[in-house]
Amino acid sequence: MPRIRARTRAGPATDRRVRRAERRAHADYTGAVYGSMLAASVVLGAGSLGSFPRAELVLLLVLTGVVFWIAHVHAQLFGARLAQRAPDRRLVLRVCRDESPIVKAAFPPAAAVAVSPLLGLDVRGALWLALSVAVAGQVGWSVAAAHRAGASQRLMAATASVNLLIGLLIVSFKIVLKH
């Protein structure tokens, strides 16, 4: 029987796939949960939009996500990490990538606002749709994080419940403030 010889050196494409798989395995969804909460808060505060309310809300969601992403990157690079070592290009890129879920979490609510006219929603309906999408994202990302961490079904249900309660608290603020 012929002996099959294992490859001793993987190619560059394989190395990249392995690194990407390792990053996914160690993914931290904290930023996505935070970003979804941030998006819900932006929708909550978007009561007085101008002449182009949908476009303004889409921009407000995305740009707020970008600003908070920059703030988090800055805090990571020049907070605790600076005391450890001076940031180099690799570290900066890694921190930018690690904090990117904050920005990514703004896109589903922004997309909901963008497609709301196709659903026959007025601006108020678009705001509610975006808020619902943001809260659903917050709950979904928290469950994904718990699942990725190997949490029990009970713990995943608990994190979903806590994040749903936080989301409902944001919704109640919207109702009370009548935006």
C-alpha cells in the first residue's frame, strides 16, 4: 500500500485561511452588542430630522458608529496598550479590525431605514423599524457571543433576556419621549 505523505508546508493561501478561521474562533461580539445598543440610542434621539429624514438617519447611524469606532480604537491603542508597547502598523490594523463590529452593527438599522419606503412605511415607521432591527441585533449578537464562548442554553437565554430588557428600556424611552 503506498504511503501518503503529509505536506509539511502549507501555501500562503492556506495560511491566510487558517488565520481567518482562528480570528473567527476568537471573535469578540462585545462591539457588535455595544454597536447595536448605540444604533438603538441614535434612533431614539433622532426625533428632529430635517428635510431628508431617512437619508439623515442613515448617515447619523453610520457616522455615529464610525465616530464610536474611532473612539474605541483610540482608547485601545493609547490606553492600556501604549503602556505595554508603542503601537506599530500591525497592532493598529488588528485593533481597527477588532473594534469594527461597532461600525458593522450600525448597518442593519441603517439598511432598514433605507428600505422602509419599499415597505410603505412613513418616517415614523422607519424609525420604529430601525429601532426594532437594532434591538434584535443587540439580542442576536449577545446570544452569538454566548454560544461562541460555549455557554449553556440557560446562560444564552439569560443573556438574550438581559439584552432584550435593555432594548425594551430604550424602546420605553422612545415612547415616553414621543419621538
